[in-house]
Amino acid sequence: MTEPKGFFYPRSQSGQSSLLPPPPWHYAGDLLTVEYRTDPKLIADILPAPLTLAAEDPGAVALI
């Protein structure tokens, strides 16, 4: 028998019953995004390697 690959949700030893209800599964959470514009030189000075400024909009900053 080959080893399973990919995501498998928990099942009982026999595989006949699941420890989770059937799909669809619904998840919820909170997310806060702060976006602003600044002088690209100021950000470039504090940006850790290997990160770089975005070529298409180097003054845009987003914190998620």
C-alpha cells in the first residue's frame, strides 16, 4: 500500500468514520490591514534583506 499524499482529515482507524463532520467546513477570523504611502528611501533604509521595494509602487506600504 502506498503512503497517502496531500491533505487528509482525521479518520478512525478503520477509515469508516470521520472525526470531523463532512464538508463544507466554514472558518472565520479577523484581519486588520493598514496601508499607507511614504518616501521609498525611508522604507528602503529599514527593510531587512532579502526584501526589496516593489518596482511598480515603491512608496506603498501594507501591514497585514
